[in-house]
Amino acid sequence: MELDFVKLHGAGNDFVFIDDFSGTLELTKEQIAWLCDRHFGIGADGVILVRRPNDPACAAYMHYINSDGTLAEMCGNGVRCFAKYLVDYAFVDPGDGALAAETLAGARPLTFSVDEDGKLVSATVDMGTPRLAPDEVPTTLAANAVSPYGEAFVLDASVDSPWGPFSFTCVSMGNPHAVCFLDDMRALPDELFADPLAKSLDTLDLDRVGAFFENHPVFPEKANIEFAVVQSGGIAMRVYERGCGETLACGTGACATGVAACLSGRSGCSNEVHLPGGVLTVSWGDDGHVSMRGPAAESFSGHVRLPL
Ligand SMILES: N[C@@H](CCC[C@H](N)C(=O)O)C(=O)O
């Protein structure tokens, strides 16, 4: 099989985009894994198939597949890149400055700005309302708090691990997230840090601790695991994503972290979330919707022959 592709990224979270408006493309898990392989393939955190929408109000349907071949309901960085793909490759008129993307989690309206050549530079996405009820996340952890919207939810609930208990606030942004604020890293064992004398978010062994919680039975559909520190000027965050491991940024994860920080009183409801790959601006508005602003960029485009 041979395919044309475009590789785009949002704050370093990268995707292989493939035009599938004909709706005929079927890729196996092995083919997805090969496309995402950074040594033998193109290299990406996920593959996005661009398909005809069912909802006529949407420009196209974003079919998101993690690098391990599993489907995800929503991808925040992916949806900004999706808009860039549609604008830059002339599926949408750049003059409109707005479009809606269809996803498995529902329609996501967004507005965008373009450069002097009409290429999309950044986008602000209406990420919808966070779902907090445990069965909607989903998590088997019991609700222990009530949100300002009257929804019972899981706030800083303790989950045991080989390294002691970690506390998680659970939020769905269409896909499942569990956010752990590292308020006091001194209490965590030395073995979880590259440098035990300088314990920090940057030196946390995310591959070990993230993989453990991603697959924990309290998350029946697995979960994206965020570790965060609230500091002056924003929230620092690293993420271990369901279906692909650590990524340089996660849009839905940044939104879930902003919501969790706001709910727990650790910050206000508008935040800059600082990720290894860049900054996303996240705001939980009075209408209950979360908006996310961030960049989208093309890395390269090409043609591949899949060996599988
Ligand atoms: N990187 C994404 C989220 C991609 C999906 C996620 N790994 C899942 O399985 O839910 C983002 O920017 O939101």
C-alpha cells in the first residue's frame, strides 16, 4: 500500500494526516504502529484520517488513532492541526476564520488566525463541557466532591501504587484523564527521580509511574495520566498518554488539568499550561465550556510505501 501524508504537530504532539474523504482506507494496528514508528516509519504520536462528516455543520470528521492502534474519542492538539490541514490544503476557505470539526466526542467549533499566505498559525477550540461524573470519565473511584455545576466528581482521590499513594482528580474531555498535582515531591521515593537530590516534575520517571496508572483497574477504559505543579505564571504539566506513552503536549490533558486545578482551588479557571513542547492557554468559562488556544504547524509532507 502507498499513501500520501502530511505530518503536523501542535506543541510537539505530532500526527500523520491522511486524506480519507473517500472513506475507503483501512489500516491495521501494525500499519498504524509502523507509520508512527520514529525509527522505521514516519514517526508520530498518532494517525489522523480526514473523512467526510456525518454532521453537515462540520467541515470534516477527524478519525484519531493512537500510535498503538487504539481509537480515541478526542485529541486537542490534533483538532488544531486538523483545522490547519483543512485550511492549508484548501478544503476550507481561510477567510472564514472558523470551522467545526466532527469527532467521536462530538462537534468541536474553532476559530483560527492565518499568516500573510493564508496558512493557519494558531487556533482556539471550544472543547465543550468537561464531564466529571465517575461513570462518564470513566473511573470506579467514588465521587467525593460536588462541582459548581452540581456534578459529583472525584477530587484528589488516593490510589495506591508500588511507590505509595498518589492523588487523582478525574475529568473527561471526551476522553479519560486523571490529574495528579505533585504538591509535595519530597514525600515520593527517590527511585522515581533521575536526580533524587533535585526532585522535580522534569526528573520524574514518567514512563514507570505513568504506565502503572494508565493501566490501573480504577480506569476501566485506561486513562491519560497528567502530573502537574501549580506555580506562579501557570501550571507545569507532563503527560503519559493512553495508547502512546509520554508526549510533548496533550491538549485534552491541558484542559483536564486546568479544570482540575480550578475545581481544587489550586488556581483560577484560566491558566497557561506549560508543557515540554510549548504552552497552551486554557480557560473554563462561566458557560461551562473549556476553550483551548495553541499553535499548529506542518513539519513535512510525503509519500510512503507501507512494508506491511
Ligand atoms: N494528544 C491528544 C490526546 C490523544 C488521545 C489520547 N491518547 C487518548 O487515548 O485519549 C490531545 O492533544 O488531546
